[in-house]
Amino acid sequence: MVPNKVFGTLDTKPRHVGFTLNSDTPYAPALIDLSAGPMVVELPPGPLICISMDVNQLWIADLGLPGPSGGKGDKVVFLPP
């Protein structure tokens, strides 16, 4: 993973141990570094269930199906603190 450029994927299995992982859920973490300024994140329409959290796993925003667009596509601006 490279902040602001390359995201990762985690294909978790029952043998994997991680903080709050579900063994039947694919994860695609992306590191967003806002030190250089705002970042725009776009999600295509579809059945994506996404959440934005800070490094302490505190909620920032819901995206995708649970977000304001209801899965119709999102374009979100994240601002530096």
C-alpha cells in the first residue's frame, strides 16, 4: 500500500486473526494522507459497503450502500484536520 496512490486487499479466512476482522468479508484498505491537502474519493455505483475511519478506528463517514447515496455512487472530499 502506498498512501494516496495504491490500496490493498485482504482476503480474510477463518485462520486469520485481526482487530475486528470478519472471516467472510473482503477488505480493501486505503491509506489517505491529508498532510498535502484535501483528497477526493470516488466510489462507483454498486453494492459496496464502505466506512472511513481514522488511524484509531474512529468513525468518520459511511460510503456506498450505508452512505447518503445509498449505493448510487459517491464522490467525497476529505479535508485535513
